[in-house]
Amino acid sequence: MNFTHEQNTLLSLIKTSLCFHKNREAFLEIPEDLDWNSFVNLAARQGVLCVARDGLTQIGGLSRELLIRWELSIQKLEARNKRQRAVIKELVALFRENGIEMLLLKGIGLSELYPDPNHRECGDIDIFLLGDYEKGNKVIEDLEIEVDKKGTKHSNFFFKGVPVENHKTFLNVEYTKADKNLEKHLHKILCEQGFDTITIDDITVRIPTPDFTAIFLSRHNIIHFLASGLVLRHFCDLALFFEKNRARIDFANFEKAMREYGQYNLICSFLEIGQMHLGLPEESIPEFSIDRYQVTTLANRVLEDTFYNKFRPVDKKEIETMWVPCRKLLGVKQLFRSKWKYDSIENGLFFKSLIFRIHQNFQLLNWK
């Protein structure tokens, strides 16, 4: 695909920032007619505002007002990351006091892979309590914190202002056969391999092993891709994860798990974006048995969707306050525009998903 000056510059800055190579490559000269306002807005929408700034070795052409706004946004993200780390420490200690061990999923665990861990955009804190889901909810409720347990996959609560998801299951096992089987696979890996650890200040925090995260992160991103599309931050996560953990991942097992439900070419296209545009070295990923032309074509379409996704810019709060029929119509339009995504996984998957969506819409709860 042909990139705008802003898109091309953003990809080059990310590549420079992530430092896959020992010597940072010479940075592509910034076009004189670069629209810096559009560039900063693009980086923010793609979840890489801080990462892009880290790749900028010299600043020129920015207005003082825009530079201040950019730096303030970075400071806010750094503060949010530090607050999350503080909350994770408190949760580990709180659950441990109550005889519960906590496994941290994604999030801060992935942040540790970045050159500056505080510069990865963060969202919720995802945790798994190793069989103590209900007990964990009770511990939080005993602190007079409201726990929303309506979801089938996880409960939700706010701890000191930070959203937390306490996972009952890793994936949406209620919805698809693929997730049911991958869930069993993930539990098998967890049982056989245990966990890794990271240190946040003076607290040891458990995280899954690379074999677990390779499958969990890939499936998580595929679900995001189908539901609303991805942003560049997702591809940064994947590229950094596979590069840093390539020696510890059982790629034959990973390939088998991804092939089982037709997700193999799609995840390969995500990694192809990392190699083509983000600096992921080719040797980081083994030479998978794939149709190279098909995967490259799919990668280009995925990246085009990443930059030009019409639905991602719709504000979540705006959607929640929409008149219900309008919200449902938007969801139907999004589903039909995304048919090619489902077709890239399995013929007929789109119509299965459409039938499931129609069934869901007959549930009274979903019209509130």
C-alpha cells in the first residue's frame, strides 16, 4: 500500500524506537511538508504516541503548543503506567495475604519488553487467580469495592481508580469451539511449565511462560481484529514479544495450535507487518510453511484496515449512549464490512458469527 508522509514517518520512528538492531539505523529524513498535527493525532490513535517520540532524535518544525501537548500526553501515560505498577504490587500483596497467588496477563508484563517500559500504552490490568476466581472476588468485595460479575469470562472492578479484570477463563469459552480448545491448551501449558516472574520494585510478580503468551496474545489480537480492528501498538507487542522470546517458544506447537482453526495465515500476516515495517528481524520467526504471496497480501490489507478503520475512531462512550437500534445498526454495518476478516480464517465463519450475533440481539439484556 502507499503510505502518507505521516504514516511513513510514524512507521520509521517506531522502527527506530524499538531498537531491534544493536545500532539504531539512520533515521529517514522527515518530509518538509509533514503535517505535525496530523502526525501526533495519528500516533495517539495508533497507541504509540510515546514510542514515536522515543524514535525522534531531533525536533524541528513543531509548534511550541503542539510540542507541549505531546510532552504532557507522554507525562500522563507515564503516570498511568506508574499507577498501574503500584496497584499490581498492592493486589499481589493483598491476594497473597489471603492465600491467593496472582498471575498477571499481558499489560505490564509486555511493557517490560519495551526499551522504556513506561512508554507502552496501558489499558486494564488482567489477572488470573489460579483457581481462586470466586475467592478473589470476595476479597475485593470485603474492601467494599463493587465487583461486576455479569461477564462470563471475567469480573470487573476498580482498584484505586485502575480498572481490573479478574479472569475466570482466559478466553471466551462460551462462544466458540476454537476458544474452548485453546483454553484447554493454555491450561495444559500452565500446568506443565508453571510461570515466569518479573520484579516490580521489590515485589515478584508471576507472568505466563512464552509458550502460553504466544498463543494467548495471538488469539487475543485476532479477537480484537475481528471485533473492532487493531492499532500499531498491537503489532509492536507481537514483534517485541517474539523477538525477545524466540529461543524459548516451541514454534512447532504454536503453529499446530494456530493451524487447528485456520488462524495461522492471519497471525503470520501480523508478524509479517512487524518484519516489513517495524524492524522485526527475519531470524526472529522461523521459516513457517506458508503461502508467502497470500500472507503478504493479507498483511497489506490488515495494515490498510489499521490505518483506515472507520469504526475504531467511534468513541466508546458515544456508542454506549446511542439509541439502541442505532447501536445495533452500527454493529451490523461493522460486521458486514469485516466479512473479509472472518473469511481469512475459515470459510463460513462469517455466517456463523452473523447467526450468533442475531441470537445475541434477541437477548433482552443486550437492548438496555
